[in-house]
Amino acid sequence: MKIFVTGASGFVAKNIRCALSKAGHQIVSTSRKRVTPVLHNEENLQTDYSDDHSIIPHMKSAHAAIHLVGSGIQTTSIQYHMINQRLTERVIRWCKDADIPRIIYFSGLGVSADTTQGYFISKYLAEEAIRQSGLDYVIFRPSYIIGKDDYLSCNLQRQIKDGNVVIPGSGKYVMQPISIHDVIRIVIKSIHDDAFCNSTLDMVGPRIISYKSYVKMFVKNSARVTHMDAEEAYRQAICGETTYYSIDDLNIMMGSFVGNHDKLASISGMKFHDFLEAGSTS
């Protein structure tokens, strides 16, 4: 099969591209910076995502599009809706023009019609654009995806290197991590399995764990672990001081978002790894 993948340089995309390539699929990937194709059967297009005519011809005859571009940080020049919503609308148009029947989209755990937080609003509006597009779709709402070089692990590794790992607030808020190995298997299944068609699914692992417990498992005895008052953590993030946690990191962490793992397991028919079994922590 031929698969179109956006956001090729990201952690999840790198792993999915590698798995697709090893399985013998043809890949057309896009990224803002040039990436090295994983194997001979990948074509990578460097793009700022503004030129439709340079992308669509390469998408022709693809069986599915996996849309992984997203932004969890906004600035005065780039806001959430520009990447998470408007770019998704553009990718939908590309899929239609290239006759790609199915789009697979990574949203975020905690996204809902009732949200009032800017990041989640932009993701929800992207979801709605996909649901109303007329394309077959699969929307995943992932929790923390754990594997080599994932965002959370890299953050904690930086703190370990500095000798002190900071837990904002009590650390009792919870998370539901999922192994990158399971994510890869789920995505590949969703490309062709009609059980996934037109579904919105929480992409979560089988285990709910507090952030405090996760940090202790990750760090072991390699660094000191301290707590920072939640108000101070937010103050530092709001004021732009050097910190390990952005405002959106704190919102997502302290939101204690968990999802419906049983539904994902039922549709996928998979046995899931515990993130510890996958050897994901340091």
C-alpha cells in the first residue's frame, strides 16, 4: 500500500514510517525540514504546507493519509488554530483532490465539545472538520506516548542531567501512558481495518498511574526528586522564565485525563504492553 504521512520528523511519525517501510509499504511523507527516508521505499517532501500543487501529485493513489502535524505551543506569530485546525482543513482538501479515501488523525486526550482551553479547542475543531469531510476517518486521542526519545522522557532526562527532577504540585494527578509499540500496531491496523472506520478513540494504555509514581519509576536513584508549588510552576510558565513545564504541559498534566482503554482494546483485538514492559523508562 501507499501511505501519506505528515509531520515526518516527529517522534510518532518516525516510528510509524519505519514500521510501514519495513512492512513493505510505499511512503510519501512531508516535513518542514528535510528528513532522511527510513528505507528505499519512502519519498520525503520538504514543505511549509502552503503549496497545494507541490504536494497533491505525490499523494495520488495513496490508500490513506496519517496526519500527525500538530502544535502544543503558540506564539505571537503562530497560534494553535493555524496548525491544528487550518492545516488539518488543508490536508482534508489534499486528500479529496488526490482521491485518498481515509484519513487517520492524532488529536489529544482531553479534547471534547465542552473544552474551554485553547489547545483543546483547536484540536476539537480539527476533529469536526474531519468528521464532516465525507472521508472515512479514524481519530485518535492519545495520552502520553512512551518510547525512545518521546517528549516526556526527553524532558525528564534533561532534568536528570541537571541533577534535580521537579514535580509540579502534589504529583497526584494521573496519566494513562501507552507504548509506542502499541501505537504503531494500532495505526497500521486502522489503515485497512473497517472496525476502526469513522471512530473517535482514546489512545491510552491499560494502566493509570500518578505523575509522581511515574517520575519515581523513571528516575529511580539517578537524580533528586523535588516538588514545586503549583502556583509557582504556573507563574514561571506564564512569565516565560526558564522552566521544564509550559502552561500547556501543566494544563494537560493536572487535568488528569484518562480514557476508555477497553474500547480501544476491543476494536483493535490487541493485547497491550504495559509501558514498563516495553522498556520505555530509563
